[in-house]
Amino acid sequence: MFTLKKTPGKPFLVLNLSDPQLGDGEWAEGHKNRRILEHTVRTLVDRVKPDLITVSGDLSWAGSDHAYDMLADFLDSFEIPWAPVWGNHDNQNGPEYIDTVADRYLTHKYCLYEKGDPSIGNGNYVIAVEEDGKIVSAILMIDSHDRAPYTDADGNEQISWARLTEPQMEWYRDQIAALREMGCDDTSIIMHIPFYAYNTAAQAAYKNYDETARKTWTPETAIPGADCWNPGYEDALGVQYEGIGSYGIDDGVFEIVRDLGSTKYVIVGHDHVNNWIINYEGVKLVFSLKAGAGCYWTPVLNGGTVLKIGSVGVDGVHHEFVDVSALVAEA
Ligand SMILES: [Fe+2]
């Protein structure tokens, strides 16, 4: 576990970046996607002045050694602690590849990363935030793997995005118990792939979910206003421009998180053009803004997501949008 110090009287700010996902070639000097990513991150760091930068997965594409190293050097240049979790594209060549990236990341001065128990993934670890000797909040960084099999309702074997495994949820329970023993009962999860309950949360929160969220919205046609939420979800915000890329059937993860009662915020990436924040049964489920143009994106949802930790735990999450229209328009 890492412990970072919070200054009394000031919030501790976590800037989450998601899915930067540039390939080796896009890190070439002057490449437009490199300029967009660097401008986005520099703008966010200048504006937010974070105490910690997290990266919620898909840092590049497995095999892209140069891209992983360029991103790490770039993040280290801010001289602010930064902490990654891996996404499906990081894991797509198997655990051995990303383990070699982790070895190199661990040589970076400001990189926080623990490999953890390899039997439950690459890099499940905890970052605690301490004020005056007391842990006021902790972030559980969780590896959400790549893909996994499941059996659909008709009994057919299918493959979908992965789920957190049962041993991993045991690890989660153990971390919550250990933090409680240290007097901390306020936690957040940062990971890449949304767990299944992101589907049920969206269905509960959006009016006419099937007719609207998944079918007709595009960045060009509609940004739903406040009246798109069902009663009880009026404080939700954001958009869903693509289907939720979770495990194919209910993974039971949300119920464990909700019932343990420690984790109040979950931040994921993976779905590059979703950015909603929904308070679902007492847990704020968040899609982070995506940083930069890597892979697919929409400039409308470019930026980062900020978690604000106060003296008694997390007291808010919000998106910080970064306008890159001028860079996008350049040749
Ligand atoms: Fe992803």
C-alpha cells in the first residue's frame, strides 16, 4: 500500500486520465495525436494541480514498447505521483507482456505501482491518502483483465469483456477490512472495464433507455439535458454514446461493493464516448473522460475526471473538459 499525505485545509485532488492509447507511430515528434494528448494532459495538470494522477487503463496497445515508455516519461515529467491500472488492450498479449512494461514503469521516479499477487491479475494495489496521521480515504486500483467466457441465456458459450474474478473480490474484501482496522471506511475503485451493474444503473437512471441511450444519441445529434433522468436520478449527468462494454452476464461485483459499504465511487474507462455519472444505490458509478484522440474518440468528451478527497473522505467527482478543436482542425 502506498500512503500519500493530504495537506490539512486543502482537498487532495486525483486527476484520472483514461484510454490515452496512442500507438508507437502516434508518438512520433509532431504527430497530431501526440500533440492532442500532450496538450490535454498539460492543460489538465495546469488547471487542476493534482496531488495524484491515475490512468484507468488502455495506456497503449500491448506490444507497443515505445508508446508505453513515451507515455511513462511524459507522465513522470510532471513530477507528480502517477498510478496506472491496465486495460484490455494492455492485457491483450497476455500477462507476461504487460509485466515487462510494469518492470520498466517501476524504474520511473513518480510511478506508483505494485504488481501484487499475479494469480489475481497485474497490479491490484491500494493508494491511501492520509491527513494528520489518519487515513481519510483510499483508492483501490484494480486490474480488469481483457476478455472472459460466459454462458448466455440460451446455454451458448460466449466471450465478452472480462469480469473481476472471485479471488480478486476476496482481495477487495481483505483490503476493505484492513483499511477499516486502520480507521478508514471511505474508498474508491479505479479500473478499466465497467462491471455489469453499469448496465442496470443506466437502465434505471435513463428515461426510455433502450430507445435513447443506446440507439439514437451520437455526439453530433444530441446532448441530453436534465430531463432525461428518471425520478430518483435527477443528480445524474453525462451521456452514453455507445453500449456498455462489460462482462456479458451479471458478475455480482456491484452487490459486493454496495453491501460492504466502504466504496462510494467507482471510476472506469474503456467506453471512450460514455461519460455519465450515476449514483446507483449509494455508489457513484463514473465513466471517466477520455484523454486524447488515441483509438476512437469524440473531441466533445475530451479531458480528464477529478476525484476530490476531503478530510472525511471523497466529497465529489467532476469532469474537466479540454477543448482541442483548434488542434483537431490543423492539417
Ligand atoms: Fe478498453
